[in-house]
Amino acid sequence: MEQRDEKKLESRCPECGAIVENGAAGCEALFNELGARDFSDPRYGATHELLVDAYCLQHPERYCHSAKSYAAHLTRMCCGIEYGGKRETYAAIPRWLSGPAKIERPETLPQRGSRTIADLRGAKTPEEHVGLVHKWAENVWQAYAPQHEIARRWLSAALGREA
């Protein structure tokens, strides 16, 4: 009987589909918990940018409302996956976005990946956590395949490689 009651408390996050306690509120609580842990131990923090961008891209109604916030997370995800998350590349993105960059927000994709932040709960060590964050971020990046070219163009612009 107790197991049945516990399952009642779990529900799907309406944005990413994660099965967590209290739906959207529980999903955000898990994001905040894991984000805070990233700052408590550098081994966990090694994938903080990927964690934030994967989460935000799976919750675009909340975190990618404006064209610039969408561009920031999509471009940062491109940096993390395709450029190895180099600090100098990440640093170029907000500089570009705070300048005269004129961008239009792409349409929100209906499918944003089959993995979610809930998949990170199984990590028992920092190394497992890092591996799961990478798998999740790669899964989200693949879901955003229709927008890879725009992300690459934006990243090139951020790096000053585009006229």
C-alpha cells in the first residue's frame, strides 16, 4: 500500500517528461539540487554548463523565452558537445549576445530528447554523474538536430568567424 501512495506522488514534468515527485516543481527542485552540488565539488561541476543548457533546452517555455536566451542555451550546447566545452568558447557567447547580435528565435521543438534530468539520480559517484550528464546532453543535442546549423552559425559569429 505504501508503494502505491509513493507512486501517486510521482508525475511527469509537462515540459521534459521526467517522472519526478510533484511534476514540474519536482523537476525544478532536482535541477536546483544538482546545480548546487556542482558548486560543492569540482568533480561534479565539470559538467555544470552541459547540465544547465540541457535542462533549459528541455524547459524552453521557462528558460528560453526570448531570442537571446534561446540562442544562449542552444549555442552553449553546441559549444559543450561539438567544441569540447572550452572555457574561451563559452566566454565568447555572452559577449556576442550582449553586443549588436540580431537574432530571431527559432520555433520551440516538440521533441526535446528522451533522457531527462531524472536520469542523473542514479549516479553514485562524480564519474558516473559526469557520464550521465554527457549522455543526457548528447541526447538533447540530437533532439535539436533541426537547429544544429543555426547553432553553429551563431557560435561562429560569437567566435568572430562570420562576417
